[in-house]
Amino acid sequence: MKKAQVLDFKQADQAKRGAAGTDTGSRVERSVQDKSVVKKADEVAEELHVEDVEIRLLLEGLFLVYGADFRNYASASLKRRVMESMRIEGLGTVSAYQAVVLHDRGAMERLLMRLSIHVTSMFRDPSFYLTFRQKVVPLLKTYPSVRIWHAGCSTGEEVYSMAILLEEEGLLARSKLYATDISKDVLRRARDGIFPLAQMQEYTVNYLRAGGKHQFSDYYTAQYDNVIFHPRLKQNLVFSEHNLVTDSSFNDFHVVLCRNVMIYFNKTLQRRVHDLFYQSLVMFGIFGIGNKESLKFTTHEDAYEPLTEQDRLYRKIG
């Protein structure tokens, strides 16, 4: 064999070994990278698990120290709100946040405000109020006096909506509206009856669609960028703290309204609250829930008949 051919074979063999070495090195590198990714994934999973434990401890602390029980709220929504509140407060861990909340009532009140759901408006879902006016008001007129409970009233827009409706139907003078919420801050705002002027255009449209009989502006006075509702609407309103999770029934009611609140509760808490409302309603009383809620598969489903399934208004019959 010629010398040139021998050299060619040696070079080819070296090139082959070099390529094999490179391939082996790539596999080793990929293996290291894969292990690194797995390790990071494990670390993230462990961190998430720790956060879940921390949140459970925070909620337990809120209950033991302040009596605010959020332990049976829907976990995913609750976790988002806790984490967002923690970031707003400038804290790095839930454990650090817990230490602040349990020793600072102001921090607790701010957290309570953020954990509670406060999505509301005047004459929200106008068809609900139109149906209430057409089908429930005639029933209420048969009573010498009327007691209505707005559970989870938030800042009060729906309570004032009901007061306006009852006044137009000649029922407000003999009605008492009980508006309750877990948060002192939202109750204070509801009691004040002051709302942004910028929202009145939307609320006027809702009012008219709900069967309003007058000018919506007849019910409030504009002051700078806000409006204040007339004192006559407040005369028969009672605002009070009440925790649906821990508190019991406090009266017999002809109407109980709790709209789009229970969707944030887990099944255990939903059963508890449905029991509470059932106990609070007089026979043939009216129960109103939100359009995202249902009585199907609840413990008292057979105890109600629908006045209208579409607007989630029911009458207690058992």
C-alpha cells in the first residue's frame, strides 16, 4: 500500500473518532441540561407547594386572630388575590405577609378588602329588576310589612337600586332592607351612599331597562365628581357586618338576595350558606341568586319553585 493511502486512512480514522467524541460530548451536555431543567422544575413545584402551605397557614391565622374565615373559598381565585395583595404590600413571601397581617389590623383590613369580591353596579342585570318588579312586588304587597336581606351587599349599589324600585311601587315605607357584608370599609361606603358621577350614565340606562318610572337623576344630587343619593332612600336601610361563613341567621325574611357571591365558595361552604338562607326565608319567601349560579344539585333544590329560571328568582315552597 502506498504511503499516501496510509495517511488518508489515518486521517479518516481520526476524523471519525473526533466526530464520535463530539457526538458523545453533545449527549453529555444535553443530559446535563435536561437534569438542570428537571431540577428547576422540581424547585418550582416545591416552591408552589410551600406557597400553598403558607396560604393555608395565613388563612388559619386570619380565622383564629380575627374571626375572618376564608378557608373554604375557591382556592385558585383566593391564591391569586393573596399573591397580588402580598406584592402590593411589598413583601417577598406569604410567611412574611402573614407576620404583618397578624400584628397589624390595618394590613388585615386591606387584605380583607382584596379577598372579598366587590363587583357591583346600580340595577345590575336590568332584567332581574324588571322581573322582580313584575312578579315579586305583587306578592310583597300582600304583606303588612316586608323584610329584605341583601347578603354580600358590597358598596351598596344594588341595595339602593332595590330601595328606588320599592319606592316607585309604594312599598319602601313599609319595608326594611338589611344590607350585610364582611368588610367594614365597604359598609361605610355603602352607608354614605356616595358614588362617582361618571357612572350615572351607565346606571341610568340600567334603570330604564329595569322598568324605571321616573328620571333616575331624581334620586340623587350631584356634587363635583360624585353624587349622593337622597336621605329618604336610606331611612329604611340597615347596614351591618355579617359573615356568611361563620354567622347565623338573624331574622325571618320575605326576600333574600345574594347574587354572584357563592361562585367564589367551594362546595362545602356553598352548602353551609344555602342552609343559612333556607333557614332565613319565611315560607313562600323569595330567593334571588346571580345569573352565574344555580340551585341545581344543592341540598334545598326541591324546596324552591322558579318564578323565572332565566333571572334566578325562586319561591320557597317546602
